[in-house]
Amino acid sequence: MTLPATRSIPQSINRSTALALLALACCLAQAMGHPDRGITLARRYRPGQTMVYRTEMHTEATVRTEPSGLKAFLPPLPTDLTTKQQNTVTVRTVRADGSADLENRFDRFDLESDLPERSPRELRDSAVHAQQNFSQQVSGQTLVAHYDRQGGLLRFEGADAILQSTTALLREPLREALRLLLAQMGGNSLSPGHPVKLNEEWTSKFSSQPTEAEPWRVEGESTWRYSGKTRYGQVDAAIIDFRFTDVLTPALGDPRGGGAPAPAKPPEKRLNVRVLGHGEGRLLVALDDGRILQNHANAHHSLKATLNALPGVSLPPSDPVTVEITSQTALQMEGTGR
């Protein structure tokens, strides 16, 4: 009698393992034949497209003066400030070169700060009232922001209506806060112009020339890193880590004229103003059209004004009058809409 052949358990395992390895090899060969082409980050504006952003910004600031006693002559300044707001952003115009005009409306704006506590006792009620009035004044206001085809902020208009009730010393720091908000909503020129692969880094430089509405020259650099993919609600999104530096300097001469800048005044008569900034954060960017879905960022800015001469007072070059305001801002922005 001939007994039927039997297959041992080790033989079955070996055969299963061989088949699994063969299948894995086929998959690897297919992957090697079709390498990962990465993702394309491109801002594609659509007229009428609307996004709603809910944003919270918390800023801590310090003021330094030289001589130190000068601080006593400055108006009270907030050193701890929080804003909570909702903005509706609508694409109004898309040009042939890919740039666009976006309307940014403040649907709601709430401001809290330590300004009342830092004010003289007899002025605290007025400070609370002014703070409430400012929140009411901003709510309902609209800015028009101009972005290039990559989402970089070129300029914006409408800030004067928001800032007109603030003191001159606070006007430029608040204008810079608006600039930071609008730049972060736009994406700040994150597109490299080619597909990017996982963990790839790229750098972009940006600059803008002064205008009548924005008499500041802006120069900066951003470094981006594609860190992976995720889902934001129902939208496929790219995770982008970033860091940036920027420099703002006031324009010399009349920016409306478009001609050569006015000759610089002698050093002993000159007021030097400069804003230096740097920061880092993480974006979630929609893969379908490059719009910003989420932005968590931290930014540091320093506004320094140096005066080398005062009327009727002679100051040595080594001992100018200086006012420096430094701020650290944390931004949390969440987007909805399409």
C-alpha cells in the first residue's frame, strides 16, 4: 500500500513566506519603476471663493528707552494683549498673471489688554472705554489685501480706518500686527514653483516697495519644509513647517512721486526707525488649490527708533535717544469654508 504524501508544517510556512517575499519584491519593483513625484503647492484663486478664519493672537511686549528715564514721558503701553477675531476672506479679483485682490472683513473682534492696569488710576475707566471702543470700531471693518500668484502679500489698504484712533507710538506696531495676520492668511509665498518631496526644504525671498498707504520698505526670507500629509475636515492637506525673518524700514522721500528718494539728512538730524522680525510655525495647506487651512505660528518683532538730535539739544553720536518696543506673538488660526 502506498501512503499519500504529507506536507510538513515547516514546508507550508516556507512556501507562504516565499510567496509573501515574492509579492513584496513585485511591489518594490513597481515602486522603483514609478518613483514618488511629490506634491505640487500652487495657489489657485477662484473669484468669489470664501474662507472664514477664527484667529487668536496673544502678544507680550516690553519697552526700553535710553536714557531710561525717558520711559516716564511715554504714554502707558500695554505689555500683555490678546485678540480674538473672526474674518471672512473673499477673492474679489484674479488677474491674468495669477495675482489676486482679497477682501478681508472683520466679522468680530475682541481685544483684551493690561492697558487699564498700567494707566494712572484716574485714567483707568477711560482706558477700559477706549479699549471697548477700539474693539467695536474694528468689527465690521474691511481690508483689501493684494497677493501675488504664490500667495505672498504685496500690500494692503484700509488700515487707516482701523488705526486712526490709536496713538502714534502704537500705530506702527499695530500695523505690523495686521501685516503679519494678512501674510499668514495668504501663505507668505510658500510655493517653490516645482513639486516637492517629503522632508524637502526650500527658501524664498520677498520684498515690497513703499506706497502712499504703506510707506515702508519690506525685505525678508522664508524657509519651508514639507513634513507630510493629513486631513483637515474633508480636505487633503500638506503639512508645511516654516521659519522666517523680515526687515521693515521707512521710505525716504515721497513714495507717491515714484522718483529718486530724497537726500538723507545729516546724521545729527536724522531719526532712524527699523523693525526686525523672525518667527516659525506650521501650516496646513489644501492640496487642491493651495489655500491656508490652519496656521500655528510664533513671531518676534522689535521696533527701534533712534534720534540723534533734539531741538536745542546737542547729543553726541555715541549717546542717542532710543525707544525700543519688542513683542512676542503667538498666533492660532483655524479656517473653514471653501
